[in-house]
Amino acid sequence: MTHASNTQGVALSKDGLPGWLEPVARAVETVQPRQLSRFLPPADGAGRQSAVLILFGDGERGPELLLMERASSLRSHAGQPSFPGGALDPEDGDPQGDGPLRAALREAEEETGLDPAGVQPFGILPKLYIPVSGFVVTPVLAWWREPSPVGVVDPNETARVFTVPVADLTDPANRATTVHPSGHRGPAFLVESALVWGFTAGVIDRLLHFAGWERPWDRDRQVPLDWRS
């Protein structure tokens, strides 16, 4: 779904970021692709260009992240908690330029109803790759300077929209390792009645680590992907 959005003229800015976000803003400047994931975009340029919005806000319990749960009927990553985001549209512009920035804001608006005017993008992480779906993903980090109401816009795409306190993400009691049927092991978070795993959990894990927010946790604790059944 595409519609006119007030994401034109967006630009990265670190002006006025809250002090607690500075470790994240600093980490973005130095982190290397292989420090984030072993899955990097194919050298031949294959893959569908996409972007996600990693949106930090000030919640009732301190810093928080905006997440959504994808509808269980979707073809790829059904039922998974994720960052708002999706594939670039032609009108978003150059995938190697500010196209991902515009796409992340546009998709977040379409999926959660947030007002992009209150969102201040401050950093872009290196492009990563999701082999199972063939997406080349540019993570866009932003500060929710002026929060706006959010919720499910299209139930066919999104099951729910929610925020997670960073304090819950760093709590060792909420951390575990998932083992995919393929054998791939990855970090997971049990928060807000959801199991956050896969690409989203991997990026959160690395951000917590490089921002210096990570607390020691039991990496031997395993949780199955069907933990609710």
C-alpha cells in the first residue's frame, strides 16, 4: 500500500538527542557490518531493497523501542514481532542514497499510524541480509521526538503495535537463545507477551551490546520458537 506521506525532505540529525541515546548514536558511527550479522547482502547486488525503523522513545518506564507483530496470514515472517518497515517503492528514491530513510518512515506510518513529522532519524546502520526472504535491509535509527498515537492500521498486515522498555530488553530474565529448525542459533527476548527472535532480535542484541547497555545473561537458556503452544 502506498500513499502520500510527509516524509519528503527528511534528513539525519543528532541535534537535541537525549543524553541516554548518545551511546547508540556513537555506536552507529563505528559499527561494522560483520559486527552486526554474519548475513550480509550478496556481492552480486541480488536481493530486494528494504528498510526498517528502529524508533527509540521516552516511555513511562524510561527508554523504549517501537515494535509490531506481523499478521499470521502474511507470506514471509508471519506472526513475528518486528520493527516497522518494508520494501522500497520507486518514489522512495535511490536505495544507495536516502531512499531507505524515506521508506522506513513511510512504512512505519502505513503500518502503525505514527506521524513521521515527530520522528527524528539520527543514524543508519550498514545494510544487512535476510536469506529466508531475500531482503536487503537498511536499519534506520530514530528518536521519537514528538510521540503520536500508534496502533494497527491494516489487520491483514499487522496483528498489534507495541512498545518495549529497554529495561525489559536488558533484563537477563527476559533473554534466551532460540534454535531454528535449520540449526541456526540466535538471541531472543521474551517481552510484552511476545518472543522476539530472528533478524529483529539480532539487531536489538547488537545495539544493546555496542551501546554498552547489555547485561550478562544465560546464553545456554534455550526457548523453542513455538514457546506458546
